[in-house]
Amino acid sequence: MSSRSLTRASRAAGLAVVIACACPPVLAADESEEVISANELLQMCERLHADDASERLAALEEITSLGKENAAVVEQRLQADDAAPPENMRLVLTSLRKDIKDRTIADLQARGKKVDLKNVPTPDPPEFLTMLVEKPDRNYPEGWRDAIEVMTLLVSLANMGTTESIGFILDYSPEYEAAFRKEIYQIVKWLGPSSVPALIRRQDTKDEHIQRVVSTALETFKMERPGQQVQVEDHRILIEVLEAFGDERDPDALDTIAAFLDSPKDDVRETARRVILGYNKLALWTLKEEYKEYTGEMPDPDWEAHEIAGELFRLMDAERMAPFHDRMQEGLGYAESGEYEKMEKAYREILAEQPSYGRKAEMVPGYMAYGAALIDAGDLERATLMYKVSLRLDADGDHTKEARARLHLIDGLRSVDEGAPDLWSFEKALDMDPGLDVAKEHVAELERLDRKREIGRYRILGALGIGSAALILLGILVIWRLR
């Protein structure tokens, strides 16, 4: 590949990023998981009790792979009051845990490893569940049958990984005399910080069993305080943590929420602002302190919480966006002077850092002009990208029809280059932009060629007709002479 081709490829890759930034991805409707019925789930659960271990494991795999859309039906099955006596299920679980622990200690000792009896490694919940399904408990068969069903449903909810599904798990802690509380703690521990939003929402629960799991888990994660609970790597979990603070109206979380009011991540920042406004008067003092820290002076004493927040957010946004506005002015200047490479670079940098930048529509004329210049230069591939970026930046703007017309024009120009001219593409371009001279020229030329081909066809047909008549006449003369 030539250096020129490599340069074009790298630029195209950069523009692909711009296109992605200009318009967030949308989940297709057919990507959602199918929601099963209660009866279908019941049939799956019945297969967990099959005599054949492979059949039980197949059912286990099927249930624990259910999508998050099925959280409600799984939770409903959990609440079905038809299980064995709690003590029997507890004994089944305790017996397996003890057996696993004894075997682990024996294995470590056999390998000469030092064993800390207080911290013997334990299998993760899915592995523990597999062991439970594989090995029936002959002493408590009914307890084993119901224990594997409950554990399978709990792990299924855990695999869904949503705050709702994790909440269902926590809420099951007191069921059957808390027979599954220890296993639920193990599941939450296995899930890690992704369970924090659900834990926060149950910190004030009155149920002692749920409270015990919640407090123990948060202590294990070292996330007992709001300032610790936001220390998560995934910003989607952070957003759910902030929303949990707001829903619970925890006043101790206000300072923590305020720390994200000027977050560089749009969704985190908008969530923090929405949440703190939801506190209303409870957030008044915190907002005053934030305003003073940001501006160096106290806000107007007559301002309500929402008024302070509005002015504070305006000031924060202006300062945060100032470098992007400066870069935008540079880009507009490059567009005006025809320095399209520099313009495109400036716009690309803005969109890469600020996908929701509020002045995207102002970029469109520059991209349109650059696309036209690239068509003139014969670079149809990059011209296509410019027009696609234009449509993503302002899908219903003043240049929408023009951009779509140019894309049809490019299709027509490509067809000419490939030796199979497509008149329809040029005509479609003219329908959208009647003033598109290049399309007019190609339509006129193709129509001229069509007329020329039509005349040529008539001439050929005429010649063939005359030739055929001559042959017929010759044949008649030959026959006449033979007579």
C-alpha cells in the first residue's frame, strides 16, 4: 500500500471516530433478550431435578444464562412457597461447604502449603452451584432438590448484573429462616463493587438479615461511606451510585455528589446535577459552599437552591467549554480560508472529547465545503465520510438534503469510474438538489449516449432488415431458376 493510501486510511479511521462521537450508538430492537413465561421457567427448573447429571447441568446453564429482561419472572419463581423445610436446605449447603473446605485443606497440605484455617479459599458461587448440582445429597434429597433450584435462581439473577436483579437477591436473605443468607453474601462478594448501588438502596432496611448482608459486604469492599462508594472504575456503576444517593436522600452523600457537578463525563455530570437538585432545600448549604469555593464569594443570600445551582452550573460549563469554543473558532477560521485539513482536525479533536458539543451544527458548512473539494479532487471515499459526518452532526438541518444529494452524486460518479454508469443516482441527486451542476452534466451526457445507442440500434436493425430482404429475394430467384 502506498504512503498516500496509508494516509488516507488513517484519516478515514479518524473520521470514523468522529462519526461515532457525533451520534451515540442505538441498541437495535432485535438485540434484546426474549422474555420467558413463568411456566417455561418452571419447566426449566423441573429439569434441575432430573436423575441424569448432564440433564441437570444443561438446565443449570440455560437458567443461569437468562437475560436481564427475565429478572422479574425469576424473582417470582424464587418467591414460590413450595420449598423443603429450611433446616434441611441449610444442612445441604453447610455440608457441601464443609466438604469443599476439608478437601481444599487436605489438598493444600498434600502440596506442602501453609494453611490459614480462617481464610481457606472457597469456590465462586457458580462453581459451588455446579458442585451442588453434580452431587445429590442422599441424606436430605428434598432439601437438595429445592436448594439447587433456589441457588440456581440466585446465580441467574447475579449473572444479570443489574441493580434490580441484585436487589432481588438481597431481599431474599430472610427467606426460609435465612437459610441462604451466607450464600447470598458470597454472591454479593463475588459480584464486587457492581453490587454497591443495590447495597446503598438497602442500607436503611429494617430487616436484620438484609442489613447484616449489606453491612458486611460494604465493610468487605471498604465502601461504608459515600466517599468510598463512588470509588468505582465503571462510570455506569458510578451513575447508579449517585442515583441511589438521590433516591435515598442521604444527607451525608451531598458533599460526595457535589464533587461530580463538573465531571468531564457528560452522563456523570448530568446525573450528579439532577440528583443534587432533587434534594431541593436539603442541598442549599452544600450548594452555597460549592458556589463559594468555585467563585470565591458567597451567592446572593436570597437565592433558593435551584437558583444557586443554575448559576453555578452556568459558570462551570462556561469555563469547561472555553477551550473547546476557542478551538471551534480556529476551526471556523480554517473553514473560511479553505484550509480544510486543519479545520477537520480541529473539529475532530472537539468531537472526540465532547461528543455532545452544543455547536456541532456550525461545523456542517465546513464539512460540506470540504466534501465538495474532495469530489473535485477525485477523492470520493473521503468525500463520502465528510457528508456522512455532516448528517450525523445535524440530521435535520439546513444542509441535510444537500448532503444526501452529494452522496447520491458520489454513487453515480463511482458507477462511471467502474464502467457501468448509473443514471438513477444522478437523477436522485438532482431531485434533492436541482442546482447540482455536476449531476446535470452527467445526466445530459448519459441521455446523449442513450440516444446515440438508440440511433445505432435502429441503424443496425435497418441494415439487418435490408440484408434479410435481400437474402429472401435471392432465395426466390434461385428457386425460380431451378424450375
